[in-house]
Amino acid sequence: MPSLMDGPNRKPVLISVGGLPATGKSTVARVLAAELPAAYVRVDTIETAIGRSEGQHEQTNGWELPPGYEVGYGVAADQLRIGLDVVAESVNPVRASRDAWRDAGLSAGARVIEIEIVCSDVDEHRRRAEERVTDIAGLVTPTWEQITNREYESWGAEQDRDRHRDPQHRGVSAADPCSCQGVSA
């Protein structure tokens, strides 16, 4: 598959994939990274590795371990600066984390595409959360109660902002009840 943008003035691309746990973010991001090809930066992997290297850790706020996101921003920016495309996958529960991915990409001279994965079928989302098996040794997946009670700011206003700014903005839907809710570039 050709790169997202070929030619002499090619800019690397950061694709930031976010959404609640158990919506299919990792699956979508892995396939996307393999097909492009692009470097794959997964915050769950980073946070779990930090936890293993430090021993047992405590969460430092209500949603994620900030070092995992900070490391992810830095690793992604390094890859972009050498011309590689990057698919970065994390929950991105608040606008600040989404803006930080965008800033990391833009500061590295990249185009930024943001994708939110949403599972609109509550029963299917719950089934996925309760039955999933992680591929990261040591990662403790959240319970359905933790997923539904966590802080998570809607991406709606941000997508509307980007639609007005970007005439190429396009929504994506699929037959799968857990699909890409929207794409902004």
C-alpha cells in the first residue's frame, strides 16, 4: 500500500486513535499500522512496561498514568521527525490528551488525523469488555463498571470544530456496532 502522501514534499502522518476500552481501538490501530505501514505506539504497552519497571504502581489521576501518555507523545514525535508515519492508540479520555497528540504531531512537522472508535451497541460493548483477553503481559483490563464510570469527554465538539475548518472531513460508519465514529484531518 502506498504511503498516505507520496512525493517530494511528503509530510509524515500521525494517526491518533482513541475511544473507550473494549471498543476495538487496538484491533483497528494494529491493522492500520500494518497496512500503511506505520510505526505503532500503544499507550497500554508503555504504561504496563513502566509499571513492570517500577514495580507495583498507583494511578496518579482518575484516568491514566500520565507518564505513559508523555512517553507516547515523545516516541511518536521521534518517529515522525525521521519521516515515519505513526499510528498512536490510547483511550484519549479528555481533550487535553487529544490536543497533546495533535501538538506532538504538528511540532514534528506531521499531518494529524484523529479517529474515535465508538461502540454504539451497549450490550456488545459490555460483552467485549467482559470477555476480552489482553495481548500485553501484566495489563489489567478495566471492568465494565470502571469503563462506564470513567471520565470521558465527548469528541463531538472537537469533530464539529474540525469539520468547519477542514472541508475534507468525513465521517466513517460500518455495519459493526463498534466502528469509527468520525475522522478529522
